[in-house]
Amino acid sequence: MISKNDFAPRTSLGQNFLVNLDIVRKTVERADISDQDVILEIGPGQGVLTRAILGSPCRHLHSIEIDRRLEPYLSDLTDERRFSLHWGDGVTFPYEELYPIPNKVVANIPYHVTTPLIWSIMESLATKGLSYMILMVQKEAADRLVASKNTKERYPLGITIETMGKAKTFMKVSPGSFRPIPRVSSALVEIEIHRRTELPQNHLWRKLMKASFAQRRKKLVNNLTALGWKKDLLESWLEKSDIPTASRAEDLSCDQWLSLLDIIERNTESPADL
């Protein structure tokens, strides 16, 4: 294996490797991995977290890595029968083709693709048994993922996760826990999924979320006119959903979003036409 000091991390790939072994240990312990769990890891990097996961009783570990330069750090693990190393982009990877199918995600993910990566994982795996994720993300991203209604951090992915289960910040992590040291603070976020697993695949839900938050300072009803509905029709749908017509997107509860989705689905012939 080449020296870690010889590797030049690429900022374009978000390469800040977790080196704090105490954080690694706490991450794996928190995941509560059993011999029935199939784990997905995105961005194994130099394999620090990877080896800790393999030190658990997991049934299998799939690790997805985009940077082939890291192969020397991971090649010694390929003889482990419980380990599969896959080369590819985590955002576009076909997770549904993995076997055995993962039910947990344990990863220090690239910060610059946090939102599209989590969407991709949930879209591919939520309906196939994914029930838990513990992810190292930028603290700012963690705040958005766990944001409650009536807060400026509220955004589509966080709403979707709350509707499917719950998200919470497990612990904050200092920049010094990584090499190279990032300019931002980090946090471990836990995500539990146990209902409405089809939502990430729902075309109408995704369109509704995107349009609703397109211009955050505008009222929800005004944002949704961009999808082609007239304002008076939208106002009637909001009223039927017990949503004040002056509301902004961040004001709504998950139940209100689901109620609105249901009304729109019952009054829209083809979501694909939106």
C-alpha cells in the first residue's frame, strides 16, 4: 500500500477523509449492525470506516467509490467474502441492482452532492427494505435535513424524510477529525425510514416539492402556478387541505403536504404531464 501522505485529495470530489478513530467507532456502534444487516457505504476513501464496518457482524458490505486512485488502499479488502467494492458515481449508481440489497447506509459522504445522493439512494432502495442511514454531512446540511416546519432551513428532502420516518443529528464533528481539514463543521445525521417508502419515486411529489420551494419568499399558491394550475383552483385545494392560502412552503406540516398531494392526485389525470 502506498503512503497516505502520497495521496493528493481532490476537492472536486469532496475528498476529506475521516481519520478520527473515535468518531469511526461511535458511528459503527450507533448503526447497531447485526449479522442480518447489509450495509451500503458511499465513498470509502482510504478504507478507515470500511474496515470498522467489516469489524462488525454485518452480513455484507457494499462500498461505492468514484476515484480509482484509491484502489491501492482498498485492494487488500477484496478477499473478504462479505465485501463488494463497486467503482462508480454515487449519485447515478444503480443501487437497486446490488445483491444482497442494502437495508442500512453507513457513510462519510461527499458534501457537495449530499442532497442528490440521498435522493438517489432513497429512490432506489426505500421500497426495497432500506430502513436506516447514518451519514456524515456538513453541519449546514444536517440542519436542513432535520429542520422542522416554520424554519428557514426547511427544504424538500428534509420534508420527504420526515414524512417517511425521521431524521436527527446524532453528534457534531469538528473539522480536525478529517484530512485534509475542511473549512466547515460536520455532523452525523441519523435517518429512519418506516412509512411512505414510495414517495421518492412519486413524480408528482417531487414536482410539488421542487415548485413549492422554487422561490422561498413567495407564497405557496404563487409558486405552484408554475405547474400550470390556476390560482383559484390552487386556493381551493389548499383550503381542502387545511392550509392557509397565505402559507409559504416551509410553513406546512407533513400531514398537510400529504393531504395536498392526495387532493392533487385525485384531480390530476397524469402527473407525468406536469
